Amino acid sequence: MAPKLIDPAPDFGDPLGLLAACHSRIEAQCATLLRLPGHLTANGCDPQARQAAEKVLRYFTSAGPHHHEDEEQDLFPLLKSTARAEGATDMLALLGTLKAEHRDMEAAWAALSPFLQRLAQGEQVEPGRLPVDPFVALYRSHMAREDVVLLPYAHRALSPGQLESLGRGMARRRHVDTGTL
């Protein structure tokens, strides 16, 4: 039997695939967060807990904000224009909801991140005080709506030129030179 070929990771030439892949990475970080209180209860602030806290902090202080900016500065305006032209009031409402949820997620991160910073520095944190569940619940609910409704709409509604513009905006935000996509 031939070995299974691994699909290459999406790049800025496939901005919607890149956004979906980001959701997979966010889900992995959420799973780590959900395991953290139990790990702290069993092991205290050991090297694994510190490493997990550092990894989650690193992700949500760099990639997380870029993801929201990708959506709010590039994707949502493109979809809003298309939805208005189509009279898709349900999509316009969803875009408003998703943007508002970004503010809720930022507030949840502001509540969680100081605890993770303390853990990353080796300080013990009471596991029951970690506001992990609200943060994860917000992200999972938000990503589900994007995966099931928003991204399929974007695949259908956006032209190749709009997708190229979206990819360029995402690359520019990360200071990546894409040349020609």
C-alpha cells in the first residue's frame, strides 16, 4: 500500500483554508486549557504546567489577535458588501454578532491571561480560580458558527480577486512577502 500523502498546510493563497486551519490550532489550545486545572490539582505548577501556560499565552497574544484582525479588517467587510448586495440580512446579522463576540473573547482573555502569566513564571495558581471554561466556551461557540455558516458562505460568495485581496491583507499583517499569490 502506498503511503498516504499529507495535504500541505494552507497558505495565504488559500486564506479561507488558513482561517479554518487557525480554528484547529485554537481548538488544540482550548483542549490544553481544559486539561490545565486537573493537571495543576494533581501536579501543581510543574514544568509541564509552566510550558502549557507559556504555549497558550504565546498563541493567544500573537496568532489570536491576528486572526480577529483578519476577520474584522479584511474578511467581514468583503462579506458585508456581498451580503448587502444579495440582501442576505441573516449574514449581516451574523457578522455583527461575530464582531461583538470578538470583544467578549478579548474580555475573557483579559481575565484568563494573568493567571497563565503567573503559571508561566512558576507561581502556583488555585485550579478552581482559572477562568478556563468561559473562555473555551466562547471560542468554541464562535468557531462553530464561523465553520458552519460564515466560511461556507465566504467560499460561495467571494470572487478569486477578493480571496487574493484577503490573503494579501493577512500576509501583510504578519509582515510576510507573498510576491504573487
